[in-house]
Amino acid sequence: MRYIESLKEGERISEVYICRSKSILMTKAGKEYASIILADKTGQLDGKIWDLNSGGIDDFEALDYVHATGLITLYNGSFQFKIERIRIAQESEYVASDYIPCSRFDIEEMYTQFLSFSKTIENKYIKSLLDSFFVEDKEFIQKFKSMSAGKSVHHGFYGGLLEHSLSVTKLCSSFAANYPFLNRDLLISCAMLHDCGKVRELSSFPKNDYTDEGNFLGHIVMGYEMIVDKIKTIPDFPELLKAQIGHCILAHHRMLEYGSPKKPSIAEALALAYADDCDAKMEIFREACEEKNTNDWLGYNKWIDSNIKKTIV
């Protein structure tokens, strides 16, 4: 496919892109035309359909994958796509990963590594809980592998939820090795589960926006509810263990002002909260440096709360 970043003035192209937005406007002469924004994972392209009554212009809406044919022109210093034909693309014509930001790591390799932590769990009740999510629930697994971890702040890409959850689990495994008094089974399981509610908080790509339920409740509360529902299916699950797991989930943002219904009251909840925050901040820093691609100071970043700069090696 021809990625948007590689297009050149004067080219005629016939490609599939995501329609990010669509507006019907009026020229000064009183004729209707369509202004649309097309996108792939490399960028966005301003598109114009000047003749809406052409036989080659089919119906489509924002967030559809569309097959568009036309000419790349230059207007006010930016590329503009003069569209002559457009239709909704068939699923066989595109691969979703070409059109949305994706994790730089292989999804299946990450998931295999993620599951390897579950295999180290000794507590049979915790093991059953993890299996109920990550082995047995096929619908959850599909969403967990493909969802982002956030709309925009960090890991806002396909596979971002899995990448973030794996990284937090790795950090918690290191914490457990360094601080032997921590209950490793409890900490690892809560690291793996801490953001499970995001499969309901966020919509899937290409939209990747907050659902109504996500806006009303948030992933912390929804994740707690999901875990409690699974625990109900496991016979004789200990009540104290249920409460400790629930507490770690409810406290994993550490502060009430950061969205946690509870502050950490046990060491495992505190370790999880710091691991979660650490991984989020490291990814925010990485993404900021990669986006600007400069050795200069990048300016104030509100999430890091500092003027930041890429390390020069």
C-alpha cells in the first residue's frame, strides 16, 4: 500500500484509508462538496470530493475504511487529495494494522510472555482466577490483545493494553524478588489484572474513545466488578484473598485525586501502584522523545511535570 507519508504531488493513487471525518460543505457558488480527512498509521490526508453526484461516489461515513481514487495536489503548502471515486472497502482489501498506531512488539509473543507469569502462580485460587480471564474467556482475550491502554496519554495504540500490562507485571516481578516480604502471587496476579476494565472503558480501533460506561464508571470500578464476577464462579474462593485482590485493583492509581476509590493499605497495592505509574511515565517520556525526534529540550510536559530532554549517548 501507499502510506500517506510517502505520497508526492501529482501522483494518481487508488488506495484504502480510514475516513476520520466527513463534512458536507458549500462552495461560494452554492454547490455542495465533501471535505474528508483520510488516515493511515503514518499520517492524515485532506480529501475533497468536488462532484458529489458523480457515478463513482458511493455512500460512506466517518470511521469507515474507504477505497479512494484520485489525484494528489498541493494547496496552501499542504497535500490535498482530489477524489474522483470512493466506496466502502471490503475487509479483504485492507489489514487493520496498516491504519492504526500499533505496538512495536509482536502481539502473540507478548501474550506468550504474559501467560508465562501466570504459570508461576502457586495459589490454586489465584491461578483459577487468572485462567478464567486469560485462558478461558476468548472474547476478553481478543479485546485484551487489541485494545489500547488509553485514548491519548500513554500506550494509546493497538496492543497497548497488553504491552502496558506485561511491563507492569515485569516490574512487579522485580519488586517481589527485591522485597521478599511481598506476597508474590497476589502482586503478580493484580499486575496482570489491574487494567482489565479497560476492555470495557474504551472502544475498539479505529474509534478508540471512551464508551458511555467508561465515562460513567471508569476502568478501575469496572475491572473490580469483572474480577468479583469471575471469583463468584470459583468454588470456595477465600473471602480475605478476594478482598485483598479487590483492594489492589481499587487502589492502583494510589491517590483519590488520580481516580482511585481507595489508597493503598497493603504493600502489594503500593508496589502495584508505583509499577503502574512508572511504566506509564516511561512510555509518556518515550513517546514524547520519539514524536519530536530532536536532541533539543522538548519543553514542559504536564504528565512528567518537568521540562524534558532526550538523552544524548
